[in-house]
Amino acid sequence: MRKSFDKLISWTGLIMAGVLLVAGGLLMWAATFVNNNVTEQLQAQKITMPAAAALTTQDMKDNLAQYSGQQMTTGDQAKAYADHFILAHMNEASGGKSYSEVSGAYLKLAADPNADQAQVAKLGELRQTLFMGSTLRGLLLYGYAFATMGKIAGIGAIVAFVGAVILTILAVAGLNHARHLDEGTTTPEATATPTPEPVTT
């Protein structure tokens, strides 16, 4: 019974190890594909991270100084640029209002026949600026999201490979134990010295 149980558990472990190897391979492929794709797409945009002189606030310096002057190629760079440079300039231009708020104000003002056309034009320019900024920021944050998924897939691949190795070692140990049981063990009864019969005269 013990021998059969050892074999069952060991072969199950080997099967699970094989599954983990396949899963690890797929996760590693996914991680490589995502990371390469994000890098290629960001490189194609030819965005240079702002120089130190362009970092006008402490928040910008804290989050962007480490990337100063570099070409944007990673998700972390994209997030820092989107959240601490583009958004900062958008908020500065709009007084903290979102594109949706500015767009609504512009449409309302443009529909008023008595509105100051210079003010309408100015608000329209701000609306266009916020639209472009929001679009670029959204695309960069998508890049960051995919890059993060790639990192998670890479970690998952490593965990799967480690799990496969551990299960393989345990399964081999279990099969060796079962093999020793197949060969049989010498019992104390089999090795005991027989008691000699008393000699009668």
C-alpha cells in the first residue's frame, strides 16, 4: 500500500512539474514579447525625458531627475513622464481643471452669440492642448500597464520554474523510495538466529 501511494504521489509530482515547465515557458515568452513590444513602441515615439533645467518643481525633480536626458524606452519612464510632467503642465495651464471640464465650458461659451470671441478662441486652444496632453498621457500609461504585466509574467515564470525543480526532486526521491520497497527490506524475523533445540541423551 505504501509503495503504491509513493508511486502515485511521485508520478503526480512529475506531471505537475511538467505542467509548471510549460507554464513557465509560456509566461517567459509572454514577458519577453510584452517588454520588447513596449520598448519598440516607446522608442518609435523618440521622446526624450526632460532635462534637469526643465524640472521646475520639487515633484518633477523627485520623480524625473533620474531619467533626465534619457530616451524613453521603459514603462517606468513613461509613467513618470505622464504623471509628473505632462499632467503637471496640463494642471498649470488649466488651473487644475480636466479636459472634460474645459471642453464643457468651451462648448457652452461657443454657443453664446454674445460671448467674447477672443475668450472663446483662447478657451478653444486650451481645450485642444488638454486633449492632446490627455491622449499622450493615456497612451504612455497604457505602455506602463503593459510593461507591468510583462514584469508580473516574468516573476510568474521564475516561480513556475522553481516549483518544477522542487517537484521533480521530490518526485525522484519518492520513486527511489518506492523502488527500495520493491526490492524488499530484511525483517528482524528473517535475520534472527534460530534457537537451537536442546540435545537429549
